[in-house]
Amino acid sequence: MKQSEIKALVSLLEDDDSEILNLVESKIRSLGGSVIPYLEDRWEESSLSPLAQKKIEDLIHDLQYEAFVQRLLDWKQKGAEDLLEGMWAIATYQYPELSLEKIKQDLHQIYIDIWTEFRDNMHPMDQIKTLNSVIFGKLKFGANTKHFHSASNSMLNVVLESKKGNPISLCVIYLLIAQKLNMPIWGVNLPNLFILTYKSEQMQFYINVFNRGLVFSKVDIDNYITQLNIPSNEIFYQPCSNLDIIRRVLRNLTLAFEKVGDDDKVQEIERVLKEMMK
């Protein structure tokens, strides 16, 4: 549709005829996210009635939500290869205008800070020490223990800015930087705690990023599982997929919204999680 036609369509949202309103809303929804700027322009007009303003707010939210769902589904259908893209897609739930390029730039700066400290033929343990020194020492990233269940912990852009996150968001940042440095580091789905593993042909050990990059062994995981009094499972020791990580982030989001009683957002995230589980 031409811009003039879209503007005319949006202006009809104040029509008193319910049949016309339903047709207009249906048509607007069919246009997708491209119509959002016109809705926002119309929403800002002072002459708009409260009822029409609410209709526009609802339309904008619904269109942004559908765009968010589609981003995640597209990411999954492409093979879920780029973890950063998946995390960006999740962040657009609350920050629909967020640029993927902006997150890439922020991560690249962290990479540069660490890369300048790396030396040829460094032992894996020394590589981890360097990562820990820069990420937790120089850059001051750390655990968001004060607001552990906040939804912001699942928004990578917020974590990069505040430098506070939950286990999985901090692990994702650590993991993305490590892999960019060609280190064989992957996520591991432990119950109640997300960790990383360094796994090569020569060695395997584990990293608790939430505890400032503490290195530990398989025996420590054995003890942890025993304390939880649950059966051992191979997934507690081996790398998980990018899709597993995104699913866990979505579950964390659901819990975050449950904690504050936001049932609408709980239902929205549960809907997309259901799609990601297929």
C-alpha cells in the first residue's frame, strides 16, 4: 500500500461504526510491522480520543509481539546457529527497536579488550584466567543477586549496559567471546544453574560464570547433583545446543513475569516457548 493509503487507513481507527473498525483493524494487522511507524505518528496526535489511543497502543503491541515471535521462529528454522541472533530476538520482546548490530559492536569491544591480553600457545587455564580478569576485573561484570528474577536479566542489551546478569545471560556473553577467540567452550544445562564447559580432545572442565568464572571438575557436578537428590543425567555434563539455551532463557522470562504477576506477558512468552519446543 502507498503511504497515503496507510495513513488514511489508520485515521479510520476513530470511526464509530464497529463493523468498519473491525475491518480496519484486520487490515492493519495484515500489513504487519511496516505499519507501526504510522500508528505511532497517529498515537502522538493530541486530538486522538482515549479509546482510539488505546486501540492504537494495542495494535502496536500486537504487531511488535508477532514480529518478535517471527524472529525467533525464523532463527530456529535457519538452524539456530547464531546464538547472538537468538538472544537479540528475545531482547526485542521488550526493546522492539533494538539493533542487532549494536549488540554485536558491544560484544566486539569486549572481545578486543580480551584479545589484546591473549598470547600465542596459552594454556587453557591461563586463557580462562585472562577472560576472568578482563570480564570480571577490568569490565566489572557480575551477578545480579539483588534482582535475580528480573526480566532484564534475560535482555542481553541490558546486561551489556548494566554489567549485571543471571547465570545464563552472563554465560552467553562469556561463551560468545570465548568462541570468538576460538576456544572450545559451550553451555551446559545444570538444574537450577547454567554453566559452561571447556571441552577439547585433551581435557574437559567446567566454568561457573555466575561465580566470577570459577573453574571446577566433573566430581563437583557429581556432588552438586547428589545434594539436589536427583538422578544423574548425561546432559548435566555435556554441551547443550543454542536452541536449548534460548528455551531456557524463555523459561526464565516466564518465571520473571510470574514473580511480578504479569499474566499477559507470561502467556505471551509461554506461547512462543511452545513454538520453540516443537
